[in-house]
Amino acid sequence: MVSTNLRADIIAANQQFMAAFKRSDAAGLATLYTTTGQLLPPNSDVVAGRDAIRTFWQGAMDLGLTQAQLDTIEVDGHGETAVEVGKYTLRAGGGQVTDTGKYVVIWKAEGGTWK
């Protein structure tokens, strides 16, 4: 069962994402998504399913990305679903900023955790 502190749960899940990214663990990142999860990268096709998500993130890491910083701005819960709005920073080796932007995540409670 997910806790009643939705914002804290989402931030904790983002901490797991950032830690997996820092370890260059694309497979670990993929497990943080639901089995039917999707990524909507700009100027690209939809990336759907854990295998495709793992491949996407591995490709980003292979291009030199070493760190992802996620900063939650807003979280709104709707039962077993939540919506997060935030800002991100992607970094390459040496801490060089390669991209910054904003994001929206639709979270789903799955197996007692938010994914």
C-alpha cells in the first residue's frame, strides 16, 4: 500500500530514478516504470514498454549522459493515479549541463509503489 504522503512518495521515487541514472543502470530505470509505461521524448516516436524504455535510457547513457536531476514542482493525486509537474537537468561527464527542461509524469500505484 502506498503511503498517504503522495509528494514524499513521488520525490522518493525520483530519488531512485536519479540514483539508477548515476549508476548507469538503464535496466533499473526501466523497472521504475509500469509494465505499460511510456516515454514521450521530443522529436521522437513514443517509447512504450519496459524493454523499449531500458533501450532508450541506455542509448542516452551511451551518448555520455551521466546524471539526471529531477525537481518536483507540483503533485496532484487522483486515487491510484497522480500527476507530477517538474523540471529536469541532464548532465554529461564532468558535470557539464547538456539539457534542461520541464516534464509531466502520470504516476500509477502498482504493487504498493508509485511508478
